[in-house]
Amino acid sequence: MHKKLFIPGPVEVRPDVLEKMAKPMIGHRSKEASELQRRISDNLRKVFFTESEILLSTTSGSGLMEGAIRSCTAKRAAVFSVGAFGKRWYEMAIFNNVAADIFEVEMGKAVTPEMVDKELSTGKYDLVAVTHNETSTGVMNPIKEIGEVVKKYPEVVFIVDTVSSAAGTKIEVDNIGIDVCITSSQKALGLPPGLAVCTFSNKAKERAEKVPNRGFYLDLLSLYKYIQKKDYQYPSTPSIPHMYALDYQLNYILNEEGLENRFNRHLEMAKVVREWAKKYFELFPDENYLSNTLTTVKNSRGIDVSALNKELGKRGFQISNGYGSLKDKTFRIAHMADCKIEDINELLSNINDILGLE
Amino acid sequence: MHKKLFIPGPVEVRPDVLEKMAKPMIGHRSKEASELQRRISDNLRKVFFTESEILLSTTSGSGLMEGAIRSCTAKRAAVFSVGAFGKRWYEMAIFNNVAADIFEVEMGKAVTPEMVDKELSTGKYDLVAVTHNETSTGVMNPIKEIGEVVKKYPEVVFIVDTVSSAAGTKIEVDNIGIDVCITSSQKALGLPPGLAVCTFSNKAKERAEKVPNRGFYLDLLSLYKYIQKKDYQYPSTPSIPHMYALDYQLNYILNEEGLENRFNRHLEMAKVVREWAKKYFELFPDENYLSNTLTTVKNSRGIDVSALNKELGKRGFQISNGYGSLKDKTFRIAHMADCKIEDINELLSNINDILGLE
């Protein structure tokens, strides 16, 4: 039996979107391939509220995160981490010999603009990397306020991991001043995993031009240049099925559901899960910085999360255990992509039924 | 109208394979995901005639090529190039600060075992990178004979790009002594683009353990370790649709068509195209090193290849122009994946008809 996924990626994908993955192939050097990538880019600019160029990468979100921190750090990167995916930014820098420091907060807390200001004022850094929505803790960092601080330092390139939030909550890339804003297909965009996308500002481009050791496949500047030179094509062979599905889904998001409706639906689903969590358990993250796309619930009743998930599985649902050190101490319910309030209510009433809550 | 692809990737994909791309998602940390990756690995070992571990990468073949040359060169890499994709190995090394030299032959010629022996005898190199089937020229390098030479130098790791040949021609990885043998989904495996795979020997693993600067996403050792630690899972979120399709297609290749039949069919198709090319044009590559999966035809009649392709397009076919500097001087017909002799004959008779050949 298929289990409906309420995990923070891969998400449940609509059947009409899945169908697009099965369309016959076209050549990746054809006019049709250029038109496909150009249309995707134009529509993603609307999702990200940006005039920056859009880069596609046949990788998971991690591929573009690594590409961004490596391609855009000339001096030293400051990574502000609130959990597992913040730490990943830092590892990516270190594993590529990119000079970097990590500034961490307690799990469940958010990065504050003051923290960022304090570190940038030292003049040591020319890049700031932040996770917008930390998938391990369910914290949504205040990137708008952090962006205000970063704007005070014109030398600093601002790169943001919005892997588990973009297309599920409003992120005004140009207003906030984000230079590279990264997401991937299998989260709030509502596609299968296998494709990552990012915005790429002029400032990011000019920085990358000064970084000598950017590698090949994950080099953001090379992706950018290929678009200019080859009219929206990809340097090697991209995942055409994902491009078909993304093209179709962007039309749905922008022209059928509507962006604002999509963001509101995510917030409404989040509210339902938060209320439920507060009634029967506790919320894990600081309540001022709750994610709109997933809720990390503190396992205050000490339930056996694996047993719960096993029982849910028999009923056709799947939620997530806590991440890493939070395994068993928390559990996670994702409410992103094309999931509806009714789906959430159905899931929660099944959990209540299994646990004997009322 | 859909054009049947006779280009060297993406190839035409069977409808039943495409259908598998549209299956509902599963969690990438589930038992089911482990079983899927383990089954794929077991079957790919048969395709590659190896007992090495199999690594999967959600990238094009280039991603794993970069990962291999970067992860496995401790001292200096010797790249033997016969065209565009040989040059790419070298660029990948240089763009990652990996010490490397490139040894090139004239376009259309093959690498000789003597060339390799001469360079390795200097003792300067601890890695050899070779393209098996050069997609730009249609040359198939004698990797078995090159492998014999490499075996004389126990320090040397042997990495081979079999992107456009694996699963279309026999490559006995363990007998030849290949440490990392790379291919990608959209060539002779007959899937859509978006996934790359490679073999990874113990020797390659031990080498990578000594290389400090391997990056994150394309680090072969990290892919390997994750398989051991997490029972055949992937460090980030892989393209599950491609894994579904590959799993299905490997069962078809091994248990329905049969490996030897598949290799023979490729050779038969190659013979038909070569005969045709010799009758009406000339073969571009050295006749001793012809590819079994694609034929590069010398444009000895000076035809307008773009006009031919446009006309073919109206009839539902697509072939390839020459690559890079060989554009217009050559054109390429791929005969790989699940294409049949009848398809090839149909294509060739349409070309004859358009060009008025008989």
C-alpha cells in the first residue's frame, strides 16, 4: 500500500505532476530544450520575486548549496547554523578548503540579526550563509531582518538555503537582498527529488569571477555562462523529466492555485498542526520562529515514535522521526507542497486514534 | 510531433520504462529505499562484470567523472584524450586544483597502450583517466589493452568514462582492472537523463582515504561510506523516479533481453550504419577503433547537415550534428539503448530518400 508522505521531503506528488515525468525525451541541445528552460526560469523568477538569473542543477539541494558557498567565497564565509542543515553549509566549505567559521545557536532557537551584525562588523567575512527553514528543528529564521543587517555590508554575498520553504512561504529575494536563494524539487514545489534551482544575482556572479577554484559540475558561474552562451541550456545533460514536471507545476502554482493562495494554504495547515501539537504535546522550536512548512513536535508524552509510524503506515500515512540527536525526543509533520487541510486533519485524527488521544 | 532520437543521448526511452518515472514517491530513508538501491547495485554489478561496490549519483555522468578524478588523485593524473570528453576530464582536474597532464591524439584516432606505458613509466602519475567511447568522434578506445599496461603499475588507479558505451557493449570491469567505471542513465542503459552510476574498487576507496580535499556532493568516498553506514542509502535525497526506472530496466536487460543479446544487437546495428556510411559517405574514425554505440560519419558529400536534420524532424527522426570543431564536417548517428535494427533501417532509408541517394 502506498503511504501518503507527511515527511519533509520527498513530499506527496500529485498524479498529474507525476505523469509529466513520463513524457518522451527531447534532445538537450534542441530549441525545445531552450524554450523549456527559459519558461521555467521566467516562472521561477515570479516564485522568488526576483529579477536575478535562475540556475538549474541536476542534483539535490546540497549540490547547489556546495556550489554557492564554494563559488562565492573569496575571503571567508560566516555560516549561521540552527541545526543539521546549517552544519552542512559549514562542512561543504571546509571540505572544499573554503575558509569559514560557524556560529551556532541552541537547537530550536533562531539566528538573530544582532548575531549576524556582530560577526560581520569584524570585517573578516565576504559571505553569509543561512538556512531559512531548518528541516531538523522546524525553525524558520528571520531572513528579512537578517537581510537588513547584511545590506549594511556591501562586500558581503548573502546565500540562503530555502530548500524546505520556497514555494510554500513568501520569500522576496530582491527585497531581502538575497544573492543566491536555493531550493530543490522535492519540498514545497511538490515534485519528485532530483532537481535543484537557485537565483543568482549580479553580485554573486561578479564574486564568482574572482574565485579561482570553483570546480566543474557545481560551479554556479559555469551554469550562468552556459545560459548566456547557449540560450538557456545546461552544460551537461539535465534531468529532462524533472524539467517537464517543474514547467507544468509552475504553471499550476502561478496560474491555477495562485502564489498568495499557496502561501496562505501552507500557513493554515501549519496553524492546524501547531494547535494540535500544543493541545497534546509541546512545540519544539521557539514559538516566535515557527516554520510554515513543517512542525517539529516535542515528544513530551514519551511516545514510541517508530511504533506510531509503523501503525500509521498500516493506515497509509508516514510522518518523520526527529532528526539526528533529536530522534525520539521530537517527531516531525510536514505540511508542504500540494497537501490540503483535509489531508492534515485526516492524518491528525489517525494519530489521535492510534495514541488514544481525544 | 515526437522525434525518435538517434542522438548520442538522451536516447529514445521505451514507454514502459517512462511509465516507471511516474510512480508515487517513497521516503529516501525507508527500508524500501534501501532495498531499491541494493537491488540496483546487485544488478549493475552484473552489467559491469564486477564485485566492486556500485555508487549512484543524482547528476549527469560529468558529476561522477569530476568526483572520480578529484577523489582518487593523490599525486598527479594522466588524462588520455581522444576528443571533447577526454578534454573534459582534464578540465575537471584543473578546475579542482588536481595536478594533471593531458595526452591527446588527433581527432578520430585512439589511445594506444604504448602511449600509456610510456607516460606511466616516468613514475609521475598515480591515476589514469581514459574515455572508453568518445561521443564526439565515435572512437572506442582499446581499454582492455590499456588495462593490461596499467596493471604493471600497482600504484595507479584506473578510471574510465564509459558513459556512452556501458550496457551497449561488454566491459569486464574486474578483468580489465578498472577501479572506477562511470556511466549515466541516458545512453545505452536506455533511461531519461538525470542519474549517473559507477563502480568503486577497494583500491579506489583506499586512495580516496588519502586525498584530503574531496568536496561534499561529488565525493565518491562519502557515497561509499553512506552505503555501508545506512544500508544502501544516499547521503542527500536522490532522484527516486530514476531509481524506479533503472531498477525496472535492469531487470529487462538481464532477464528479458539478456546481456549478451543486448551487446550483439548493438554490434549488429553498428554494422548496418557503418556499411551505409561507407557506401554513401566515409567513416570518420580509424576503422580499427569503431564505436559499437554510435557512428561518426565524415561529411564527404558536403551535405547541409542542419537541413537534413530539419527534414528528418518533419518525418519524426533526429540525428546529431558533428561535435564542436567537427560540426558540419561530420554527423553522428547513435544506435544505442533499446533501438532496433528496423528503427535504424527506417532512419537510413529516410536519409537516403531526403538526400536522393540509392
